[in-house]
Amino acid sequence: MSGKVWIVGAGPGAPDLLTLRAARAIEQAEVLIWTDSLVNPQLAAMAPAHCERIRTSALTLEEVMAVMLDRVAAGQRVVRLHDGDTCLYSALHEQLCRLLDADVEVEVVPGLSAYQATAAALQAELTIPGLVQTIILSRAGGRTGVPEREELQHLASLQASLCLYLSARHVEEVQAELLRHYPAETPVAIGYRVSWPDQWIQVVPLSEMARISQERDLIRTTLYVVSPALAAPGAARSRLYSASHHHLFRGGA
């Protein structure tokens, strides 16, 4: 078997947020298997004209794997293109297990995630000295659930920068739980189709999170970033760059 599979993170949507390594993989693909319901079609268009393009929105994972294994067995370069980053909600683990069991050579290429693109669009840092130093990436339970130790009540109790994916359908329950732990005025960035041409991002108080989501009929491709960092005081600054802070590369007072 001489083919190879690249599992590639496509980033949040904008073609110019694709990594150089991801772009090279797409440009050299002989078979492109892409999540057409979530990935920008401009990225699929970067593949060569002779490349076979296979959309996955109507396929099961078993059907996707059958195609991948068939094309690799034929010696082809296969790129599996996922939205966002490969380590977040991408079914990477299941695919790797099948491919490695079949002795297929695999390379995983990371991608920018929507929470990073959202913070950049807001010109915001999510880790502010003396205020918050932890970022949590998670989701509401929904149909697939989460482990009990990772239920929202436990995560929210930390009052960290909390980035919630796949949660818009459950926004009322999410808001109610968050209000048990964060102040009602805590800023929440609601990001819809972040980095796409129709991107919509708004920072609202936590108490308004559900109402505004429902007014805009947000049920998918929506990210919530709940963080006191979004209202950080201007005086907050990193000690690393303070003149009084001594480290290996710079003396200090």
C-alpha cells in the first residue's frame, strides 16, 4: 500500500487562515474528502483540477472510511479536510484507529480554531494577569453528552475563559447554569460563522446570551466565549514585559 492520508484542519473558514502546511497538503491532493457542510468551498477549490473531490455531508463515518481505504489502496494521496482544528470534535480518533489498523501512513495537520479567530476579531487576550489564566474548550451535553466530571457546572465553577462549541441549541440551559457561577454582567462573545464573509460577532452580558442567540436564530456554527477577560481593565498587564521582571534574556530591577 503506497498511498498516504493527511487529516487536515481547515481552520474556521477564511482561506487565508489556513496554515501553510495545510495548504500544501490540499494543493498536492489526488483525493479530497471534505466536510462540505462546514468547510469553505474555496478551500476545496485549492486542490488540483484532476483531484477527486468527495463531500461528506451525506455520508456516515463508515462510508467515509471505506472511500479513504479504497483510494489509499490504489496508491493515491488522500486529504481528509475537517473544519477548525483536528483535535476538536473531528472524529480524528476513530479515523486514526481504522487507518492505523490497516497499516496506512497518516499525517495530521492542525488548524486554527474558531475560539482563536473570535478572540483575534475582538482584539482580545483570553488570559489576563491577575484576572484569568485558564482557557477551557468544551460543549453543552446535548444528545451525545459529556462525562459527568466535565459537566458545565464543574467547568463554570472555575470562572475561567470558557469557550463553548456545539451549544447554541441548548443556550437557555447553558445560560441558566453559567449564571450560577459567573456574574450576570460577565461578557460573552457570540460568534457565528467566524471568519466567513457573513461573520457575526457580538459581545453581550451573560444575562442576554440566550435572548440574543434566539433572536438571531442561532442553532449551528456558533461559538460562545464566556470570559471576564473581555472586560479586562486597561491597567492589567503581563509581568513578563514589566521592567521590574527579571528573566533569562533581560535583567530587571
